[in-house]
Amino acid sequence: MKTILILTDQPDRGQRLAGQLRPLGEPLVVDLLDPYQARNAPDLTQVVAVVGDASLAHSQQVSGLHKYMHRLGPAQVPFLCVLHEDSPRAHLQAQALGATRTLRADAVMRDLLPSLRSLVPGEGQAEVRAAIAEADTALTRIFDLGRAGSGPAPAVAAAGADLVVGALNKADIRGWLDVVWRFDDATHQHCLLVAGLAAAFARQLGLRAQDCRDLTQAALLHDLGKARIPLAILNKPGRLDADEMTVMRTHPALGIAMLQGQDYPAAMLAVVRSHHEALDGSGYPDGLTAKQIPDLVRLITVCDIFGALIERRPYKRPHSGEAAYDILRGMTGKVDPDLVNAFKPIAEAAGSAMASASAA
């Protein structure tokens, strides 16, 4: 197993970085200020890259970084040094420590993964495509069961979520989007898109692995009710009229009807029923207001709206990542503003993927 060593003086911050780096290997966070860790150094034989996430203005942190880089010296692994002080002294310290590349702290959540990916051999694109194809097979099974009138058992949905999370561990959100956008089926594309955004967002927020899987599972199931919507409406190559929109808006209730009684957690069922609700009460199907909308629903709603805005449909051009995020930010009173702010790095990564695809 390839290891990404993260040397930090703030373990919570280091864990957030670890969530970003799982596509490249297994993150190992070391607290440079922890005397126990200083005395009991971990096995470094599998380390393929180092991220220095500590202040270079203090001698204890610099000494700790030097100790680990000295131990790794013969291996000559890439060393990306995050600069928490943008000063000539910090740049000189990073250079003296042998930094392969430096990165400003205010850009780290956006640029860390692509910067390190360029330094570390990653998974082949064929392997990424295979992982996403497996996730699509799981989603197909979920919707086939839905069309037959019986919702998937929790184990089936959980297996699908594991495949999505596994694929995101092989590719970042850019790689995920690049493949998912090639799917022809609009509903499949949307569900996979939202599931990938949700998994990446969970990682961005530093959620526990189980919480990440739960959020991803909820994203896979959120539009299950569309399996019961007539195909003439679902696949209409144009905007829906008022009557068709009324039918389309039944999909949350249809989805919840298929899942009730199958031991799904209440929070997951709430996502299926309430992902089109708005904090100001203007959403559907129940017109819930802020106090009534759980956090998991709010998370999926942000991913769902952003996903819909960047999708390619026959009747509309996709918004750029930047434009889609600006629309989200403008939905004052409807979506959770704190979550929208936290979603910004995911939106920027999606925008980067779209720009790369357009240039190809």
C-alpha cells in the first residue's frame, strides 16, 4: 500500500488534508509536536510522497520536518511543502528542507491533490473507468429494482456506495466527472454525478469513513423515484410543461414508498423525500422550512443543485463550474450558506475538469 506522509503541527488540519489525498495512497498523519510520535517513528518504507503542513517560523517544527526528510533522504520521495507564512524566510526554509514544490496555504484545498498527483504515479485511467463502470452497474441494479416496484435492499445500496467511494479513491472528482459525463442516460449520469460530488464533499469536510459512505449511499438513492416516472417525461429532449412537471415532482414520494420498511436509517429516507426542499419553505413536496431540514438533506441538496447545473442536456448547455457555483451562492435563503462556502473547492475542481474536457 502506497503511503502519503503528512507532517503537521495541527492534526485536525492534517486529517482534512488526508481526506483530499486518498486517491494517491493511504495518508499517514504525523503530529510533529507530539513527543510520543517523535519517539516512536512510523514505518516509512512505503512512503511515496511527503506533505509538510507546519509553520516554518518555529524551530521545533522545522527540526521535525528535517528529521523525517533526513530519514527518507535516500528514497528521494517528492516533498510538497505548504507555506503558512508567505515570506522569503519560509521559501528559503522550504528549499533547505529539500521541497520539490511549495504551495501557499490559502490555495491548499484547491491545489494540493493536482499538485501532488503530478509528482506521484497514479492509477491508470483504465482502472478508474473500470471502477466507475462497476458503480454504474450497481446503480443500474438499483433502478431496475425500482422499475419493478421494489426498492433495493440496504445491502445493495451500501455496496453501490462502496463502489463509488472506492472509485473516488482511485480518481479525484476531476477523474470521476470526466468519465461520468460520457454516460448517455441522463438519470444515471445525474445520480452518479451527485454521488461522486457527495463523496468528494464528505472527504472535503473531513467526515468519518462510515459517514462518507452513508452520504454517498443517500446520493445514489435520492432520485430512485424517477424509476417510476414515465420515460416520455424522464427522457423528454426539452423542458417539461406544467403537467409534466407535476408528474416529475412525484418522484420523492415514489422513492420513499419503495424504501420504507426496509431498515434504511431515517436520515437516509429524509434525503430521498426532502432533497428538493428549501430553507425558506418554497421547496417540495412538503414545503419544509430550515428547522425541519436535516444536515444530510442539506448536503445532498447542494450537490444535487450543482450537479444539475453542470450537466449536459439536449436542451441546454452546461454551466461552467464557476457560473454554477455563483448560482448556488445566489440562492440566499434556500440552501445552507455554510455548506455552500465549504463546497467551493469541489466546485473549483469540477470547473477545472470541465475546462480540461473543453480543451481536449
